[in-house]
Amino acid sequence: MTRSGFKPGPLVWVAVFALAALLPLLQPGGFVLDVAINVMIWSMVAYGLNVMLGYTGQLPLAHAGFFGIGAYTVGILTLKQGWNFWLAWPAAIVICALGGLLLGLVAFRTKGDAFSIFTLGVGVIIALVINKWDSLTGGNDGLNGVPPASSLFGIDFSRSANFYYVALAALALTVLIVARTRQSVFGRSLVAIRGGEDLARSAGIDVYSHKLRALMLSTAIAGLAGGVYAAYVGFLGSAVAGPTTTFTVLLYLLVGGVGTLAGPLLGTGIVYVALQFLKGLQDYQYIVFGPLLVLLVLFAPQGLAGLWDRAQARRVQARAERAVDHA
Amino acid sequence: MPEHPGTPLLEVEGLGIRFGGLHAVRDVTASLPPERITAIIGPNGAGKSTFFNLISGFYAPTSGRIRFQGEDITRLKTHQVVGRGIARTFQTTTIYKELSVLDNAMIGHRVRTRSGLWDALLRTGREQRDERESRDGAMRALERVGLAGQAGRPAGALTQEGQKRVGIAMALSSDPRLLLLDEPAAGMNPEETVNLMGLIRELVGGGLTVALVEHKMSLVMGLADEIVVLHHGQKIAQGTPGEVSRDPAVIEAYLGGHAHGGQMGQPGAAGSGASGTEEGAHA
């Protein structure tokens, strides 16, 4: 009775994904399809990061590392071991979830900034290990010729237009998972932790185990995205697992709106596309992009989705006040 | 209630904690009688809040034992202590100001639910049941503190007193036997304090046991059935308000360190009488 009755959320999402599913039917150029698939891959990573930063209030900076682990797991298993992509992909997700568990067991002994810095170090180490472990990962030369996703139900996923649907389905699954998590009893406890760890603890929440599970979900989603990336790009270099990637994804998330459901997709879409257009400026692109970012932080610190949420909140508040006046 | 009237709900034995060389709480042995209001008082820095932090599992004691309903809870973690039936509120209005009043109370109910991440992802029956029970439990708690009508409002939009009530509702949602209130009347005006005293009495009338740390002597003298006095981390007296206010060690502790110590006796008792009549007017 207290939850606002009208929630456009689910319907809007269904509409967005339905429209997105129509894109390949328009037979767009390879460039458009490539941008769309990349946006979907990176927004998944942003969703994973959002589970931690947006919903749990923790900023881990090892996400590119887990993205890399997911990508290399798929790459190594399909290229060197001859596994089917559809088996290697889940394996990558499981390995990333377990990696998240291991990281959390140690990293959650620290809090706040120390946690971020610790995980940043872990992220660097993951990228270094990938770079140096020649026999497994191909080291500096990278992993060349990762096969595309194998056909399923007679659909040839080596074609971009078809693989587009794999990425779209993975993104839809990610959004669904994140939305359900946020709306759940478990998710409310995460929000409590975000609001104040000590308060959550004294309210009876097992903070440590909730943070661990949130981190596992978060890294598993990074692995999910990494798997799509490996099969799509076909070439893996260790740089993709480095901190630059983490901070790029963090940028997507900040622009889109931390802690919002639409933010990761919105932010990734806008920033990724904008950077494509600014690419012509080469190194100067950041001269244009930097000030835009400053403006955004000044006027919309909650990101683009945050602007919408704020307007929404004002409307709800006004309605509540009217209701009080009537009573 | 099921227990014998004489059996204490909570017993602490030789309880102590050291921070470096400092004995914040030292060798405290005390017990809380069930369905009574026990006030923990003492001059600033006497270790009152630390005492609460020890009971609620926030700090691990360096010596002594804590028993709750006969069970040793000394080494339990905070969420386990809450699960056993001890809930607390904080000195300042520590609540989730940006969340709704209902959400605050539902967070307090979390300890009574088991749903995890898989339940969330698969929308299991347990998830749906837990969600429903959280809502019901939270609404019951809000009704007890008189906030049921404001469940949908952001908690930060409430008055100071309202926010205190949200904090109490959050604690009550965990369905506790023992409620620890850390300076519940801090920052409240006299009228709000009287309202709060009425609420605490109601809760105890409903079978709850309350322990509170408080500086306002009018509240302590008017409300407490039993008073424990801490000084320099040690217990120097325990008894009824009348006994404690005549205790030479207590008078010494308050007069020794504080000019306001004199308020403990008569003016305090008078204050409690006054608040009692105001309370009557409200009821």
C-alpha cells in the first residue's frame, strides 16, 4: 500500500529490448552493429560494478581483471581445449564468481578507500599474471583466433547479426538479475549496508556475508560479459584486463547514474558512442570529453538516470503532500 | 511470560574491555530483570555506551561473560545477538534518512528472514513469503511506535522525535525481547521527551524489557525501575531510583566530577512527578 502504485519500469524495459531486437532486421552497417554489441558488452560490466558501487556502496576496482578472467577462460577453453562456447561461457562465469569469493574473503577485511585500493592492486596483479603467463594466455602476443560462438539450434553465431542476439540476451539477463536483486529482501539489506555498515550490522544484518555474495554476483556478471567479448572479438590482449578498462567502465557508470537500473546502459551507450565520434580528434578527444564530464558532475552528480529519478521523486513527494493535505 | 519472575533476562559477569591501556569497562557484574526498565547512568566517559556495545556484540569483551535467557552470548556476532532477541538504537538519530519509514523498519526485520541471493534471482516461494512477512512485521513495529500512517514518507522528512521512533521501530522489527536505547531523549524538547517516556512504558507493558543509557535525570528517575550506575567503567551501585539517589558512592561520583550532580536527588524526583502528570494529561 505504501509502494508507489505505478511503476513503468518493467514495461519500458520490455519495449527497449523489443526495439533493440529489431535492429539487425534493418540490416544496418557493420559499424552500427559493432558499436551496439560493444555497448551491450560494456554495459554488462557496468551493471556488475553497479551491484557493488550502486547497491552495496563498495567500490571494487578489479572488475576489468574479472572481465579478463572471463574472456580468457572462454578464449583458452575454446581455442586450446576445443570446448564448445556454450560450455566455456558458464565455466567462465563460475570461475569469476569463485574469484570474487576469494577476493572478498581477503578484501573485506578492509573498508572504504582501503578496500578500493586493495582491489585496484588485485586488478593490476590479474592483468600482470595474464600478461606474463605466456604458456597459458599467450602473454604479450595475446590469444589470437578465439573461435566465434558455435552454432546452436542451427543458428550460425559467427555472423555478427546473429551474435548480436547473444549479447542482447546476455544483457537482458543481466538487467533482470540486477533488478530482481535490487527488489529483493537480499537487495534491501545491500542498500542498508550502503547507507551505513555499522547501522546495518546493529540492525541485525550479516554484513560480511551480504558483501561477499554481492561481490560474487558482481564479478560473475563481469565474467559473463568477458565471455561474450572473447567470442565476439576473437582476439584477446592482456591490456583489456587492466585498470584503464576498470576506470573506463566506472566512467560509464558515473555518467549513467550510480545505483540506478537504467544508468549503466544509458551511460555506456552515450559515452561509448560519443567517444566513437570524438575518435577523429585522436588524443585531443579528451579535451572535448573532459569538460563535458565536469559539467555533468557539476549539474547531475547522480548521473543521467539520476536526473530522471530526481524528477520522479519530486513528483511522488508532491503527490504525497497533496494526499496529506486532503487527509 | 514463560520465565519465572525472578530470573534475570540478561546477566553480565565480570565484563570488561580494554582499549590499549584504557579499561573502558571493567569487571561489571549486573543483571537486567525481565519486563522492567533498567537505566544505565554515570558521568561522561563512564563507559555506558561501551557497555551497550559489548552487550550487542559490537565490541568483543576482553574479559567476562554475557548470558541472555540462560545462553552464553559473549562471543556471538552482532547479527547473531540481534537474532537471539537483543536490539538497539543509537545515540544520535541513526537511521536511513533517504529511505522510506517502511524500508527502515523492514531492514530491521531482515534478521528474521533467510532469503538469499538465489531466492532473489529465482523469486522463490521463500522470497515472496519473506517479503510479505517483512512488510507485515515492519508495519506492526510502526504501529507500535505510532508511525503506521507515515510508512511511505522518507524517514529524513520526519521530526527529530519521529526519527527517534523510526529507530525504535527498526529495532522492534527484529522482534526483540530486550531493547537497548542509547540516549533516546538526546536532542528532544521536554514535550517530546514525555511522549517518548509514554512510548517506552507502553512497550514494557507489552512484555518488552528495556535498558537505556540516558543523561536526562528527569527521564531516568521517572521511568526506571532499576538503575545501574557506572563510574570509570566500573559499577558502583545498582538499585531502585530511590536507593541509588541516596547511595553515598553515587553522590560522590556525581558531585566529585560534575557540578550538576546535585540534581540527582530532589529536583530529579520532582521532575519525574511533573512528567508523570503531563503523561497523564496525554493519555
